[in-house]
Amino acid sequence: MLYCFSAFLLFCIYVEKLISRIVYLRFCITTFLLISKRVILCFCFSITFDSSSRWSSQPASTPDLNPAPTMSKVISFATQKGGSGKSTLALVLAAPLATEYGLRIAVLDCDYQQSIVKTREQVDAANFAKLREANPDAQYPYDVYPWQLNRIFDFIDNPEHNYDLIIIDVPGRADGDDVFNALTACDAVIVPLVSDYLDRASTAEFMTILEAIKKAADDAQIDFQYYGLPTKRVAGQREEKEMDDYIDGLGLSRFNSYLGHRKAYTRASTLYSLLNPAWARYAGGTKDTSDEIRRVCEELIERLGLPDRRATAGASVSTASTSAK
Ligand SMILES: Nc1ncnc2c1ncn2[C@@H]1O[C@H](COP(=O)(O)OP(=O)(O)OP(=O)(O)O)[C@@H](O)[C@H]1O
Ligand SMILES: [Mg+2]
């Protein structure tokens, strides 16, 4: 009996050691893959990047490597995970940034789903027609363009496009050069952080790639930032703090402000801001909704160094919205 028990104990110790070795091996492989990905990315960016990219294909030390002259800041909400709230973030923030903060904004909808274009053409069109009946000069607060991912630089480099902020809505995938090429057009890439155990690692991996791009950009003296932006937050859930701690622990940057998981955000319009009290009421928004949106807008303005034209916002809006494409 004693002999059997000892044998069983030895067997357990052996299994435990085996498991810890496998876990350690997995850790080593993951670390190796992440490091090699960074090295490959940095290597690729310095010598073979698409010539249409503002990073250009010149060596990082060449002094005239600066992007084409433009006053616009370019941002993208991006992550490899589909359905994480990229288009919703663009929709929720673009209208308040235009109406309340007076920014001239263009949204380039580069996703084949065309969520933002469809919101304007199918959801907002009737309200816009009513608005026009009451006021023939009424305009959308910002411009929306269906656009191709591989033609982003045509838009950004066009001197006729006089915007403070260009927001690119990209598809929910990270394979292929086109998405990464588009991300290199950005001054900042904003990654929706959804507090979900299953998605945590892949989101962090995507941000680690952005961190590698940032390092390559810093070496080339090109402005490039990336931030995680918590969204779909449900108050009081322990996953939220764990997600923040996880991102912080990896040394990745994130916004302090966040958006909650709220029905009102699924009703964001390209015509009316959720900070517009009447529309907020209609969409089911509350004071908490407005406070959250304001905090995110203000953190975005501060981090990107955008102009804050709250005092003159009413005057700026009409010049910002020239056409809805
Ligand atoms: N803060 C939020 N609160 C509640 N629902 C949200 C929020 N953000 C996004 N959603 C909902 O989650 C779903 C996916 O959102 P969205 O389409 O913005 O994601 P996406 O990342 O753009 O997706 P894709 O990768 O397919 O482009 C939608 O039904 C949207 O209404
Ligand atoms: Mg989308």
C-alpha cells in the first residue's frame, strides 16, 4: 500500500514538472515569436516600405524623410479583432469633436462593410432632409468619404483637404500590407480595449506590433503614437481593472478615459452629436454618457495636440461640412 502511494506521489511530481516545462516552453516560444516579429517589422519598415507611404522607402537616417506637408492629424481606430467597436468609436466621437470642439473633420470609411457611410446614407438621410426643410443652409457636421485603403495618401496629401482631423475607419483584420500601410499614415492609432479574457492577448499582441512601429518611427523621427482606449466597459466588473493592469504591465500606452457599454452609443449619428441634449434624450443617453464622451474627446484633443475651439465651435461647424460624399 505504502509502495503504491509512493509510486503515485512520484508520478504526480513527474506530471507537475512536465506541465511546468510545457508552460515554460510555451512562454519561451511566444516571447521568441513576439521579438522576431518586432525585428522583422523594424527591418521591413526601414528598407521595403511601400513608396506611397509617408514613411517612404529611404533609410531611417535620411534627413528629408518627413511626411508630405499637411496640417491635418490623422488617426485610425484599429485592431485585428472584428466587432470591437472601432466604427462605433469613430461615430460617437466625430460629431461631438466637430460640433462642440469645432474641429474640421473628415472620416474615411475604408471598411468594405461601409458602416459609417451607411449610417449617413441610410439612417441619417431622412433627418437631414427634415433639417434642410427647416434650414436650407444646414450641413452635416463633418464629411464622410467611402475610400479605398490603398489610396489613403491621395486624400491626406491633397492640399485642398483642409481638415484638423482625418479619421480612418479600417477593416477588422491585420493581415496583408494594406492595413499596416494605412496605419503608417496615422499620427495616432487608437486600439479599442474590450475587457474580455479571450481577446486580451490578441489585443495586446496588436498593440505590441504598434509599439514596434512606434520604435521604428521614433528612430526615423516621425511622429507616431498609439493608445488603447477602453470601450464597452461595464461598471464594477473586475475584468476592467485586470485589462488595464495587463496593458500597463506590458508597458503599452492607454487612455485614462473610456466609453461604457451603452445602448446610446449604438445609436450614434453622423448628423447629431450625442452631446446635443435633444438627440441624447432620443438615443437614450444620460449625463454619464455626455461626461464620458467629453472626457474621451478632451483626452484625444490633448494627446494629439489638436486645436480646441470650444469658444467658436458654432462658427467653425458650418465651414467644416462642405459635402457628404
Ligand atoms: N460602447 C458600446 N456600447 C454598446 N455597444 C457597442 C459599443 N461599441 C460597439 N458596440 C456594438 O458592438 C458591435 C460592433 O461594433 P462596431 O461595428 O463598431 O465594431 P467594429 O470593430 O467596427 O467591427 P468590424 O471589425 O466588423 O468593423 C455593434 O453592434 C455596436 O453597436
Ligand atoms: Mg467597423
